[in-house]
Amino acid sequence: MLGSTHGTLTTDSRRARVIACGEQHPGPAVHGRAADVDDLDVSGRPLYSDVPDLGRFFRPESVAVIGASDTEGRPNTGITRQLLDWAARVGARVHPVHPTRPSVFGIPCSRSVAELPEQIDLAVLLVADPLPVVEELAEAKVRFAVAFASGFAETGEEGAEAQARLAAAVRRSGLRLLGPNTNLNAFERFREDLQGPAIALITQSGHQGRPVFALQELGIRLSHWAPTGNEADLETADFISYFAERPEVGAIACYVEGLKDGRSFLLAADRAARRQVPVVAVKVGRTEVGARTAASHTGKLTGADDVVDAAMRQFGVVRVDGLDELQDTAALLARARPPRAEGVVVYSISGGTGAHVADLATGAGLRLPVLSEARQAELHQWIPEYLSVANPVDNGGHPVGDERGRKIIDSILDDPEVGVLICPVTGPFPPLSDRLVRDLVDAAEHTDKLVCVVWGSPVGTEPAYREVLLGSSRVATFRTVGNCLTAVRAYLDHHRFVRSYRSPFDEAPRTPSPSFRKVRDLMRPGQQLSEHAAKQLLRAYGIRVPREQLVTSAAAAVRAAAQVGYPVVMKASGAQIAHKTELGLVKIGLTSASQVRDAYRELTDIARYEGVCLDGVLVCQMVERGVEMVVGATHDALFGPTVTVGLGGVLVEVLRDAAVRVAPFGEEQARDMLAELRGRALLDGVRGRPPADVDGLVEVVLRVQRMALELGDDIAELDINPLMVLPRGQGAVALDALVVCR
């Protein structure tokens, strides 16, 4: 690190690091201006995302096709023809470039980039090796380029090196590049007759975007498609930032195989969250097989999936698993108005269907309020008394065939607790189902509440579905109950999230704390700290540790025990001891001087036998009453500093009950981490135990986060285990700590 010892950063050294790294990664820009120190956190990372001006990429005025062809049977000919059609639709002038052809499709051909007749907005590279052309484009000051060529990072180490050379050339050139290993999806024919908010699509595999693109055939508008390929330059984050600023975009749908830069992705997601634009993503890599396959396809890191999952939730990205879920969830989020209430009512013409869907909805985390007695009495004007209308509402079938059907729907939607009505139609049953969907569509036109219909017919050609339901821009239509519930849950979660969203980047520390300067001499690059040194680090950051003394003789141990106060714990302390309990290097509950002497001798004897080097023996205050937790920090390859909290003690690896967040985050997110734990009830007090000091635990989590941010380049791993959380009002005490330096 520049201008520092053991990772200490001053303001000037943070600026120096950003400048020095500029040759490898461009310094961040904020709203079109160069970043300054105030735009960086304590580790020198950007706090705001650049919004690339991609308008001339999607709507260029001039396009150069490098390697254009009109010879039938050649791949370049088909691509050239499609580009000509697309350019005509967007009103762009096309300039073919080929060293030996006088013209292509009747258009005069330039022999080289240097001979192009005007300034070019977009160059499409139909060449096997784009590297030499990029350098020519730089001379011509071309704004954007697309490289279709494959054989780069997706093929292995040699291809990755070739891609690195290409990326370096692009950075030097000043142009922005899409690809390599991309395709023609950006130049598809989009329907221009559709109205309403649109979905903007981003995919790293073009074929995986086809189902979302096909939504246009169901009347759902698509505005853009960015097939990012290997992302040597332009990446998913760039397009999220750009689409979040577009007024026509109602939702952003992404298929992501790997993230080029985790921080850039979170900054882009933050921009979308600030503007309340939902981002829905399929992220490959939940399993080892998926992660390995994604890497072979795009040559990027997929990241530890639990960290990816937590990071997406933290910044409001809706993660789904299937392309069908991506379709349905993005469509609903793009078009539905904000909810008036969060209550969900299931309404059906079959008691069995209603009960089944209600059960699934409750399992999906949706709230199905019991309708008031007054509301139920009103519904029983049109529904027989023997049928349940508490929620789910079963109408028995016949009322939907006449004027009663619409009255029932209006009554349900009029309930102030109801924000969403879900009506499953398991199969067409004319004329009842036809009248039902017409009433639902009419009611949806006169309410600002969400009306969802699940058309369960496997055929999908019925007029009630194709013409009535799909003809409505107000009814959200699904083909499966599962997708409907996933989308509705995402819809309610998204709007709850954006209502209370506060960007963690706004609150991220810009300058190091006084503690940061105190601990620099404790760092030992590439080594593990002893427990004694690790606790000194914690103490410097205001994290409470037990009363303890480090001693090097039995007599000193006895004196220390008297000062600390019986009972005591004695532990061997050394830089290379990771699991003291397993080696027998911990003695607890010592109540006398003789026990302390014996324990000292036994600990040092075991250390000699095991070949463990000690810096002494810790004589510690014994802390017994509390809940054992673990709080830790590590450096994720994609996202940087991450913080974990969970149930601790000797069973931490067995229980694996933990929650993770990417730094920075605030107190609310720290409390949300605790809410995710399966063992959260232990902190509230069980079996007569008093409630634990949750506020004290949250404070430790935030202090560990501060350490992770300030010392992220110096600490590879930090674990406080156990952190004893004492009864309410008494705080938390770090009984043991492990710190591994980078």
C-alpha cells in the first residue's frame, strides 16, 4: 500500500492509491465528474457509481461495421444484414469497413477505420481479433464498440490473458466496449406499439434472455437488451446504473453468471434502490456445479453464494432461480402500482383450490388477514352461508355467473386491509370462468390495488386467457401458483424495502478512526496474531474483553489470578494456536492458587509436547452467564469486507446458524442480521434465562464492521468466538478472538 506502514492510510495515501490503480481500473466518476477523496470510504473504495452515457450506444447516429460482408453464406453477411435493418429502425447511418470491397449491399465501403467519412458513435467488430481494431478506433475517437469474437476468458488461462490485453487497450483508448463473446441481442426488433413501464434486460448469456424478450408477445413492453458477454469493459453494473435513470424503465431483469466487480454491482444496485427501480436477477452459482460451469462460460468469479445472496438482499435486488420466475416477477414489478396494504386475499370458485393456494401463500411468507365480521356478513349477501369467506373466500361457483360476481370482487378490494387479490383459475370452465375473468379485469381497471389471476390451463389458447386477461394492462396474469406467489412476495418486499431505504454508502466512514492509528503496530503481515494481541486489537476498537493478564511464570499466574478475581480461566497464548480447546490448552473454573499453579505447568507442558510456541499464558476473568455468539469479518473476493454474526461457542461449525452482510451497513441492517438467525429466540431469553443485551451485540457487530472497513487490506480473517452476550444492560464480552493478517 502506498505511503503507509502495515496498511495505515492517510487521506493523501488513499488518494495516491486510487491514482496508482488507475492504470488497472479507472477511477470512479460521480454524476459525470472525477471522483475526489470525499467520494471514497476509509479503504479508498468508491462510494458512488458512475452512470455511463449509453444513449449513443442504443440510439447511435452513425455506425461502422468492421468486416462487413454481402457474400451469401458467410456469417458476417447475416450479421451485416441484421445491423442494416436495425440501423434503419433507429435512424442511424451505416458505414461498412472492409479492406478489399468497394461496397457492401450497395453502400460505399471504407478500406479502414481511418478512412471513415464522419465521427462514429458505434463500431461493430466482425473480426476474429478485435485488439488491433480497438487501437484504430481510439485514433478515430469512436465512442462505443461491440466485439462478437469468442476465445477469450471463457476458454481458460490463455484466453483470459488475451482478454486482459484487450481490456487494457480499451482503457487506453477512451472508448467503451461491449463484449467480447457477445451477440446481436442489443439490435433486436423491439415492439413499439406497447405502452406503460418497460423491462430493461441484461444477460451474460443471450439465449437465457429469450423468455423475457418473448414477454412482448404477451403485451409487456421491453425497452433495452444488453448482452454483456465477457464484460472486458462494459459490465452488468454499468447497464443497471444507466437503466435506473431511464424514465421508461419500470424494472430491470438480469441473468448473471458472474460479477466482474462486486463493489460496482452494489453501487449500481444502490442507485436503483435510491430511485425505487426494482432489479430482479437470476444469479448462477448456488451450487458448486453451477459456479464451476459459470466460470467456464464467462471466466469470472461467482463468489461465495451466501455472500452474494446476502449482498443482493441488502441492496434490494430480488433474486429468483428460474427464467420463468424472472419473467413473471420482473413483469409484475414493472407494471404494478405501489401497494395500498400488504394483506392478501385468495378468492376462488372452489373451496379446495382456495385452501390449497392459501396454504402455499402462507408458506411463502404472505399475510392473509382474516376478514372482519362486517366484511364477511357483506360477502354472505351473495355467497351461501355455509361457505367460508374469512380468507380464503370461496364463492361456490354459481355467483360468478351473474351480477353477484363483480359485487364480491369489489367488496374484497374495498377492504382497507387488502392490498392484493389472488384468484386461481385451475382450468377453463365456461361460462363461469369467462365471466369471472371479465369481472376481474373490469374491477382491476377501477381500483389501485393489485389483482392477480393464475390461469392454470395447460392449453393457454382459450379466449378468456389470450384476449381478456392478456389484453389487460392492470391484471397480473400467471400460469403457475408458485410464480404468482414468488412475484407477489417480491412486490410487497420491494415496496417495503424502498420506503425505508437509506443508502449505507451515505453513512460510510470517510476518515479513519483514532483506533485505526493505534493498532498499526499490532499487524503482522501473513501471520496469525496471538489471542493476547487479538484482544488488544478489539480493545482498541472499543470491544470489551475480560479482565486478564499475560504471564510467563506460575508465580506470576497466581498473582494475576488474585488481581483478576477468582474463579479464573487460564489459556495458552501463541501466534499459531487456532483451536486451544482441542489441544487441551484451556483450563476453566480455577478457584485457588494451587489450581492456578498446576494449570500453568500443565499448559506449558502440553505446549512443549505439541511443539507450540507460546508468548505466555493468559489468566482471565471467568464470564459464565450469557448467550454465546460469534462475530467475524473476512475479505470476500468479490465484495470486499464482509461481517458475519451467528450462534457461537464450540458448536458454531455444527449449527452453522449465521447471517452475513457486506460492509458498509447501518444499525438497522445489523438488527436484521439477528432476525435471520434460527436461534434468535435465545437472545430473547428461554427457559427462565433473562433476555440478552441485543443492543450490546449490535454495537459489537458495528465495531467489527468498522475494523473490517479500516483494516480490510490488513486482516484476512477475524473471529470473536465466543462473544458472550450478557443479560440486558450489561453489554457483551469477547472471550476469545482469532485474527489472521493478510
